[in-house]
Amino acid sequence: AHQWRGVIAEYADRLPAHLQRTVVTLGEGGTPLVPARALSEAVGAEVSLKVEGMNPTGSFKDRGMTTAISAAAGRGAKAVVCASTGNTSASAAAYAAAAGMTCAVLVPDGKIAMGKLSQAIAHGARLLQVDGNFDDCLVAARKLAEVYPVELVNSVNPDRIEGQKTGAFEIVDALGDAPDIHVLPVGNAGNITAYWKGFVEYAQDGPASRTPAMWGFQAAGAAPIVAGHPVTHPETLATAIRIGNPASWQQAIDARDGSGGLIEAVTDDEILAAHRFLSAQVGVFVEPASAAGVAGLLRLAEAGRVPPGARITVTVTGHGLKDPQWALRTADGDEVVPVRVQADVVSIAHALELD
Ligand code: F0G
């Protein structure tokens, strides 16, 4: 039986040769593209979800971390650093552990989800909570890497983009061609940059006949690209994309304009509604930021802006278990309390209203 070997081995012919020298992999990539019937019905199109929560550390970051850490290992690096809203730190910590490297992570004070914090600590990262937001952390991490012997593994590192473009390859490989529209959340804008690169390369080299329109969605309280200027105090419950000054801003604009796509904003309420829809009606549990793309798709469908019958793929970026607290509130914001019963079948049947 074929065992998936991770993105560097699987896409060796489409990645730079320097990544092959010392491959550090946890078997990332090869994630399912799941047809989403309820979502397709809701928006009047043919929608599939690229479920990136199925990666080894539970987010899409692993695709870019295998390449960034392999490149660093190939150069003999001993230490890496990243700024993170959580998932990058979890991924960097895991791949650094596998490579036997030291990993330093800078996270915004008090604003990262418990699951991600636990992962970074479990994998042995030197975790510093910085008095500032993600943008402050990234500025500090870049300077640290310039001056000290540590390599930066944020998505401004081109090796990260090379790895993450494989998400687009897998979608085309699964569908047999590019979708009409590809949807994803936008934070620091590395992933939209990477997917666009992947789609463009596949269209140029043959596997796809065309490129999709790229539809990116930011959280309304952290939507600098939509506003056209940096946001000094970004706020959203989708902490993964709580970013006010994305590093790959221009690349995101290029992806939007080069693809005939769009970048718009969705509110936290729309994100939570999409999160609930995905969990309860599609069967896919994601973290809030990952629901931003679906929230945007639902919003545009409501406005009559989704072409009927279009083939649409949506990257849902991270696993619901990263940040599970949001499932424990109703749509009205009430806390969900489990029903207690006696351990007898009559009480249980009664509680389930089967009698
Ligand atoms: N979804 C999730 C779950 C994320 O963790 C991120 C980014 C994004 C979407 C946005 O992707 O930044 O490439 O536009 N998380 C980074 C981190 C910032 O530090 O984990 P992007």
C-alpha cells in the first residue's frame, strides 16, 4: 500500500532542489478534499473543503514548515524563531523538535488559543509572550533573525511559500483541473500568496487549464487589506487572523487582482455562524479563523454574487480542537451545559425524548 511521504517527497519535481538535502517531515499534506453537500445547497454551487486540520499539528502551517525547517537543517541551522498567533508556533515547535533544533516563538500576550499554546510548550519551544500584538511580534522576530544566529520561519521566508503552494497542487490533482473559485481566510497573507503561486504554476505547466478566482476574507476588526491601511489595534475572536499589518500585503493584492478575485471582510458573528454551520451541517470541526472563508462565501451567496453551479474549493485552515471553546456556546451566546441523567435506560430514553 502507498504511504503518503509528505509534501517535499510527493512534489519533489515542483520544489526547489535545496529543500531535498535534509528532509524533515511529519507526513504533512495529502489532506482530504471533502464535498460539502449542505454548503453547496446553501450557496447554489459545488463546494468542497480542503481540510487542513488533518495535517500533523492540525493546521496548514505544516506544509510550509517541512520546507522551512528542511532548508534550515540543510544549511546547518541550530535554532529557528517565529512570531505567531498560535498555529505557526505549534508547527515550528514540532518540526524543530523532529530536526533536533531549538525553537523560539513570540506570541501576543494572552491572545493565543490554549490548544496551540499547549502544542508549542509540549514540543519544547522557548515560548515568550510579548507585550504587543502579532505585528509587534513579527517585527521583533525579523530583527532577532537579522542580528542573532537564528533563522526566521515565518511566511516571509520564501521556503514557507514553496511548501504551502502544494495545497493548490493537491486540489487540482483531486479535481482534475482548477476550481472556478478558491476561497480562504487571510491573516498575514502568506497562504493566499502560496495558493496563488501553486495555481499559477499548475496552469503554466499543464496540470490545470486555468487559474481560479481567489476569494480572501479577513475578520472585520482586523481587515487592513480591505480598509487599505494598517489597523493599529486589530480585534477579532478569530485570534489566528488577528493581524493589522500583513507581511505579504502586496502579494495578496497581486493574487486578488491577477486572478480576478476579491478580498472582503466578515464579522465575528458571521464567523461564528459559519463555524456552527460547518460543525452541525457539514460535519467538519474547524477553529474560528478557518470559518472565515465559509462565512465570506455564505455572505456573497446571500448577496447573489456566487455564480450558480460554480466549482468552488475552500481551504479550512485549522482544526476545531485547537480552540474548542466556541462550540460550547449557543447561537444566543448561552453556555451549553450537558444534561445529567441516572445510569438507567429509562432515564436516558426519557432525556432523549424517545418515549
Ligand atoms: N487560518 C489559520 C487557522 C491561521 O492560523 C492563519 C495564520 C490563517 C488562517 C491566515 O493565514 O497568515 O497565511 O494569511 N496564522 C499565523 C500563525 C499568522 O501565526 O499561526 P495567513
